Amino acid sequence: MKNQSIFSNPFFQTVGKIIRAIDKGLLKLEEFILSAAVIVIAVMIAGNVISREIFGPSIWFHAEVSRFAVVIATFMGISYAARKGRHISMSAIYDTVPFKVRKVMAIFIPALTAVALFYLSYVSFIYVQSVFETGRTTTSLEVPLWWMYMFIPLGFFTGAIQFLRNMIVNLTNEEVYIGTDVKDYNDIEPEKRELDDNLQA
């Protein structure tokens, strides 16, 4: 009763609404960034082939733009995949253990992953700082190289935050969640799994 009275407080309800709105905005931003990066990669590759076959020379900046887009899609996709439970996982043991063991694993694995990603974000941030200090630029467009590399620590950091959220979701709910928005497929009836996949796609 005491906890219910705390969370029914208008202040906490307002804070909750703000956090949910920010989270929804970040999700839309992630989806836009990933979609745009994939489109850029496709356009650059197809455009370069067409240019080479029809006009002769290749698009001189296609490799750099494609590299930028690949780095952005790869590292900014860490958080999105964690949210949706889409990261590749070795589930041979996980799928065979009892519910309680899966619950513990669903808490421990995201926590360990978050620690690793926080460390990688720190290491990569130091590296980006060193690249910034050198003033290195790309060959064709002469764009500062750190513009591309800055997405690496950012992706690791947002991914770590998302895995922490996955851990918290499993701590605060009875069900097992493989992502912030996704329940464990072992707890979903087979006939409902296809529908669930379509909803999360």
C-alpha cells in the first residue's frame, strides 16, 4: 500500500510520463538513423555500380560515405537490437534450463553485458579523443575522421544503458524478458510467436 501511494503521487506520475516520452523519442530517433544508414549504403553501392557501368568512372566518394553509414548502422544498432531482443545469442543451454534459472540468466547476462559495453565505450572514447587531437581527415571528402568514430563510443554507451534497462525489467517483472519490450520466446505459446514477431518487427 505504501509503494502504491508513492507511485500514485502526481509528481512521480509526471516524471514517469516524461521518461516514457523521452524513451519513445529515442526509439524513433534510433529507427530513423538506422533506416537512413541502410538506405545510404544501398544508394551508394547501387549508384557506384550504375556510374561505373554507364558513365565509366566510379563515384569518387562512395567508399567513404558507405563506410560512415556502416559504422553508424553497426554501433547505433546495438541499443535498438538490445531493446527488441534481436542480438544473436547462443541459446542451447538457455532454452533447456528451468524457468528460475532462465530468470537468473536474464538478469545476470544483461548486467555483465552492460559492464562490458560501458568499458568499451570508455576505451573507444579515449581513442576518438586521440583521433580528434591528430586532426586526421578522410582522403576524398576531407571530413574529420572523428566524426565517424564518435558513433562507436556513443553506440556502446547507449547499448549499455539499454542492457541495464533489460536487467531492471527482469528484476521488476515476474516474466522473463529478452529485451525491454520483448518477453522470452520460451514463455510464449507457439501459435502466438509469429504474431509477437510481427508486432516487434
